[in-house]
Amino acid sequence: MKHQMELTLASATPAFRRAHRRQRRLPSAHWWFDQMRKAVDDAMDWQPATPARPEQTRLLLVAGPKQPA
């Protein structure tokens, strides 16, 4: 096979793809922000938990017999 394939790229094709991609992204962004607004609107008010009761801790330091080194 000794034939060479020739491929030409039109300059209008990439610009068209970029514009199409932007138009497609815009509705999904609106959808996402609408969902986030709905989540915030539907969120419940909550009260923080009451503070924990104080806990008494002890540290026992008992001096025991010394071990020979």
C-alpha cells in the first residue's frame, strides 16, 4: 500500500464545537444552581446540641519503688 491519505481540517469546525459546548453547559449550570437553591430553601433549622456535662478526671501519680538500673 503506497497511497497517502490526505486530511484537511476546516477552521470553522473548532469554533463551532466550542460554541456548542458552551450552550450545552449553560442549562446544566442553571439546573445545578436551582438544585442548590432548593436544598437551601428546604433545609431545616436546627438547634445546636447542649454543651456536654463537665467530666471529672483524675491523674494518679503513685510513686513506686525504684528499679535498679
